[in-house]
Amino acid sequence: MDKIPEIKGYAASLGLTYTKTELETIIHEAEKNSSSYLTFLYDVLYGEIKYRQDKAKERRIKEAGFPYKKYLKDFDLNFCTSITKKQFNQLSELTWVDGIYNLILSGPPGVGKTHLSIALAYHACEEGYKVSYTSMQSLMQVLKTHEVDRRSKAKLNRILKSNLLVIDEVGYLPITAVEGNMFFQLISQLQEQTSLIITTNKGFEEWAEFLDDTALATAILDRLSYRCDRIQMTGKSYRLENRKSFLEKERNCKE
Ligand code: ADP
Ligand code: MG
């Protein structure tokens, strides 16, 4: 009797998606390899667990809201001399996320602040942490509209439940007093529950200026700096150094 449809039905009732969709292959492989009962059961259960872990990882990466993907393996430490190999390895190990430390990456445009923050956050997704990425500008939008906009509310809820939050491009645009206060409230709320990676083109002394409020800037920096590593990323712009010219390529082709 062909039990396949029945087994698939049972697998579906039990939520065993991998077993349901891959049943024929699983059985074929087991027959081909003359697997023992023990190995067969192990393979089925292992396959199901692996499938679920992969799906959950995919979901975490999708829901993190990265504008694009960047990877640690592509970060060139020879170019970025502000970070030692040891520091880079320590950051990659993510124990600082468990310890709820913050990381502030500051420096001029093109030095790799966004690359490093996305790559670390992506790696954290792979390792099972709940992560959110936002630019400062869209964070302000979320904070201003979460009471009336469902998507903003969902984004804020996710931020509040994240193990790691990247806030990219802090200080690029001036913010209003109301926005500054909302930012402070959020930072206070996240303290001791969520690690932050903040990228900024401003030195600490300039925060008072872009927030237009010295007391507020001090209060925010006080909270952020409590358990924090700060990396001043100096050097040349990777973009400018590795500028790719379409016209030059065209010219070389013709010569
Ligand atoms: P920033 O956020 O500091 O303005 P980005 O992270 O956006 O700079 O970097 C600009 C471009 O240069 C990106 O495409 C990024 O991948 C690349 N880049 C910057 N620094 C490095 C580096 N050290 N190794 C590899 N690529 C880099
Ligand atoms: Mg950037």
C-alpha cells in the first residue's frame, strides 16, 4: 500500500514541513544508502531541525531591514587601519552583544562605518540574535508616526525587542527638539536590554550642535557611553580610492 500521501498528511498535521516536502527524497536516499533505522530517524529529525533553523535565520535577516547586505569577510583591514585584527575578531565574536555593550563608529564618509555595522549585524542574525537596522532619519519617522501608522508601530516593536539595533547616520541631518527628546527616550528605554551600533560623522563635542541642546546631548551620550566601545575610523574614503570610472574603462577598451 502506498503510504506516502498518508505520511505527508501526518507530517503536515505535525507541522513537519521538511519531512512533508522532501519525503520522497528522504526515503530514496535511505534506500540507496541502506540506512539503519537509527540513521534514518536521525536524518529525518536532523533535516527537520536544520530546515527550521535555516528558515528562522532567513526570517531574522529579512526582518532586520538591511538596505543591502555587507559581509565581514569583505571588510578589508589593510584599508581600514583604525581597527586592529584583534579588535575586529573580538567584534566578530559578538560577546559584546551578550554583555549589552554599545559600539559607536565615527568618522568621515566612505571609511566603512555602514559596511562594518551591517556586516556585524548580519553576522549577529546568522548567529541567532534578533537585529534591527535603521537610519537615523527613518528612526525619527518611526518615532513620530508609530501611534498612527501600523508599519511604524511594527518597526518600533521590533526595535524594542531586538538584541542589537544599528542606528546609521546619526548627526547627518539636524533634528528638532521634539525629535531629540524622542531619541533620548528611546535610548533610555533600550539601555541594558539592547546593544546599539551607532554610526556618526560627528565627534561627541559636536552632538550638542546637531541636537541643538547641550543638556540633551550630554544625557544621551552619558547613556550611550556607559558600556561602550568607540572606534574613530579615520583615513581615506574607500569609495574615492576605489573609484570606478565607466568612461576610463570604455577608453581602455578602445585603446
Ligand atoms: P561610510 O558609511 O563610512 O560612509 P561605507 O561603509 O558606506 O562608508 O563604505 C563605502 C563603500 O566602501 C562601501 O561600498 C563599502 O563596502 C566600501 N568599504 C569601505 N571601507 C571598506 C573596507 N575597509 N573594506 C572593504 N570595503 C570597504
Ligand atoms: Mg554610511
